[in-house]
Amino acid sequence: MGNIGNNLEYLGLASGKTSTYLRYGVPVIMNEVGLYAGEARQFRFGCVIEQPKQIRESLDEISREEYRHNARKNFVEKLDFDIYRDKIWTCFEAIIDGMKV
């Protein structure tokens, strides 16, 4: 689909919707497109569907407490800015120090 297809394909990850849902313990239902599908299967914070008719059964699945717990856990362990804060500041400081004359 060219650039437009890529923009649509990766918009979900870039916009932060999924990470926001996970932050607040809201499990997600998604299709195979994007980077979260494999993670959702492996860490059970959501369901991956191929067809819209699968949404109903997926709603029953993600309503289980395990999925809410796993959503929050995945955010805290992989997506939370606090995990990367020190490393990012160290990189910024190195860049600034390198720019000093």
C-alpha cells in the first residue's frame, strides 16, 4: 500500500492508544497488523482477532481478571517511561557535553 499503508499500519503504536489502555489495566482486542499482536499473545494482555465476528468471544476472554492484571504488568515492565528515564537523560547529557566547545 505504499507510504499511506505504512502510516495506517503503524499509527496505532505511534499514537500511544494501546500503551494508554495497558497503563490503566484495560485489555485490548486487536488485529494482526502492528507490533503488539505477538506481545498480546505471549503476555496475555489482549486478544488478536482475524475477523470482526471474533470480537464477541474476545470480549468474554479479556473480561477475565488475568487480562487486566497482565495489561497493567506489561505497561509497568515494558512501556513505562520511568524504566528508560535515566538512560534517556544520560544520552541527552552526553549529547549536550559533546556540543560544548
